[in-house]
Amino acid sequence: MTETQKTATLTIDGESYELPIYSPSAGPDVLDIRKLYGTAGVFTYDPGFTSTASCDSTITFIDGGKGELLHRGYPIDQLAEKSHYLEVCYLLLNGELPSAAELEEFENIVTRHTMIHDQMHYLFRGFRRDAHPMAIMVGVVGAMSAFYHDSTDITDPRQREIAAFRLIAKMPTIAAAAYKYSIGQPFVHPRNDLDYASNFLHMCFSVPAEEYQINPILARAMDRIFTLHADHEQNASTSTVRLASSSGANPFACVAAGIACLWGPAHGGANQACLEMLGEIGSVDRIPEFIARAKDKNDPFRLMGFGHRVYKNFDPRAKVMKQSADEVLELLGVENNPKLQVAKALEEAAINDPYFAEKKLFPNVDFYSGIILEAMGFPTSMFTPIFALSRTVGWVSQWKEMLNDPQNKIGRPRQLYLGETERDYTDIENR
Ligand code: ACO
């Protein structure tokens, strides 16, 4: 953060206040209002944080106008094409791409932390079989703090490191177990001879009765989905993790809070909602009806998988996801998948419609991901858990960065109070 010569002057009731301006390495300048309340006695008002930088960070940069996403400076399309998920995890956590030896050591550590405490299986069994896997994940990840006491002391750097490894390594095992439980199949333990994505497919689709053959193209597509979701700077769930952590809460509790936030249909739940919408539209000829509904102010319907708080151009992840959808469906011999046909025609119709063009609404990462996941054999209820496991490294990297920041203090937003002013209590008989 560089303090420039520039300042902003704010005048209130004839009194002027100078606000320092900082220039980031990329992106818009930032006004420092930290001393504003102390000097001018006013708060700023920004529901939804549309104009507020809540922290400084060196992890991820998004240029929403250009449709650009960089992790530690590297464009997401290059990472999706040339790298793989665990290498991107290393990059996000450590700031630089690993050497061959560093990568090998990192992969080895993650691989050897994938098993979960055996007693955690009883915890899964306490849930109803029809529980949503996200409900199970919120509970089980929060409960990790009851199983791994030796990595909850956030003042100890070594414990923080172990907690990070445990979260990244065990999340696929937990997500797969939530799925297996929901379909009444036995839990499948991780295998150390498999890579991260293949191991997840194995834990989800293998059964004791027969060998499960992992298709390397599907494993690559799975890995790419993980990579594309790995981090996205200060989004709602990441900000939730940071806010929860600002009180000094343990990492497992903070990540459970992030999972809870991600579950919502405006955030991680959008890929499930999008696939359900594509199914509801059903055929290309019904697209005009749904486009009209999305534009109708009196109809709450929105095109799921469309629009983004930050991207006002194509979400770069959506482009890679669309290409991946084509590859996976071709491999599986279902190029004529009706949902893919509806999705492509819907995208075409929406981007050529002035309503969506004026509001700068484009497909986001969720628009095509559900089609791929469904073709791989995942039920819609597993889409958000897969997002959660992919985003865990982002949450953990941001959490780690925050704890190393000397400016870290408890997050405590203020408010514009519009309620009653002080009044005397009225006895019940006089109300
Ligand atoms: N369909 C139709 N109209 C839309 C859509 C949509 N998907 N998204 C936004 N709009 C319209 C709004 O009605 C609003 O119109 P108005 O200005 O006339 O009132 C305008 O575009 C701006 O929308 P906001 O909701 O104010 O924008 P915001 O930045 O708060 O919302 C959001 C972003 C929540 C992602 C929104 O675009 C949306 O609901 N999209 C569908 C859900 C979705 O796909 N979420 C996934 C996000 S990506 C992720 O979390 C991984």
C-alpha cells in the first residue's frame, strides 16, 4: 500500500477533513476513512460493502470491467490450462509457484492428512439421511475443532499451518462422506496413490462391491473445477471467514461460518439453482418466456448463473467452464445434452438482449459448472459442497494473511440507526 501525495477533502458543516488516498498495485485508489469518526464524528454508509475495501491483500485481484482474475498475479485461464489444483493451493498459500521439490513435499503432506478421525463417522450418522450435504458440512467442519485440539491455537504458527493442511486435505473426504451418507452407501476412505481430484471421485463413486475406474479426463475436469473456484478475493463467504476470525475464533469454526454463507443461492448455491432453472426451461423454444420473466420487475425470477457483483463483463472462469463442459460431454457421448443446448441458447439470447447488455449481466462461473457436475454423476445437492471444498484454500489463505497482518483488529461495522430514541418502559397493563 503506497500513500500517494493525493488526498481527498471532505467538508461537513463548513469544516474540512483531509483523507489520505492509497494507490494499490492494481485497481482503483482507496480512501482511508479510518480516522473519520474520531475526527469528524460521522460514519460512512455502505450496505453490501459495494464501495468499501475491508482489508489489504496480496492474494487475488479481479478487474470486473475487463473480466480479469489473477491469483498472485497469474491469470486464471493460464492456471486452469497449465497448472493444477494443488499447485494453485501452494501458490495461494505461499505467494509463489513451488519448485518441483516444494510441490512434491506439499502434495505429500496434503495426501497424508486426508483421513478423518474415525469417530467423525459417528457424527455423520447422527444426521438424517435426507439432510442437505451442506448442512452436514457446516456441522462436521465446525466439529473439527472438537477433534483436532492441537491445531486450534491461532497464536502458534505451527498450529496454524497444520490447521491449513487439515482443512485442505480433509474437505474432500468430508464432502464425499456427506454424499455417501445421503445415498445410504458406506463411507469410502481416501487412497494415497491417487491425486487430489481422482481421490475425490474415488471417495464419491467407488463402492466396495466393484472396482471404480477413474477416467483421467474426468479427473482433469474435476481438478479444473476445483482450480476455478479456489479463491475470489473478498467475496461474501471469504469476508465471513475473515470477520469470524477477527475475534480470534479457531480456524475450523471460521471455515464452517464460510460454508454457511456460501450455501445461499445468491453465492455458492447458484450452480444448483442454475441447473434446476435449465431443467425447468427444458427446451430452447421456451427461452423467450424465461428471458421475459427475468426482465419483469414484478416477477422475482432471475437468470441464475447470470450477473455478478464484481464482473461487469464475462466472468473469465465461465469461459473455461464452457470449454470444459463441451469436452466432458463429448467424452461421455452426451453432446446433445438438452441442458447444455438450453444453456448455450440462453447465453446467446441474453447477451444479445439490451436489458442484460445495459446492466452488464454476463454468465458467471456457475452457469456451466452444474452441467459438467451433473454429467459426471453428481446430484445437484453436491454442487455447493464441491464449491466449498474448492474454496477452502481461498478461505484458509485469506485467514492466514489476516492473522499475519499487524493491523488486524476485530471487525465491527457501525450502523445508520433509524429506530426509536430513548423512551420509558410501559407496564403491560398500560400497553
Ligand atoms: N437476472 C435478471 N436480472 C438481474 C440478474 C439476473 N441474474 N442479476 C442482476 N439483475 C438486475 C437486477 O434486477 C438489478 O436491476 P435494477 O437495477 O433494475 O434493479 C440489476 O441487475 C443489478 O442487480 P443487483 O442485484 O443490484 O446486483 P448485485 O451486484 O447486488 O447482485 C448477484 C449480484 C447477486 C450475483 C445477481 O446478479 C444475481 O442474483 N445473480 C443470480 C444469482 C447468481 O448467479 N449468483 C452467483 C454469483 S457468482 C458466485 O457467487 C460464485
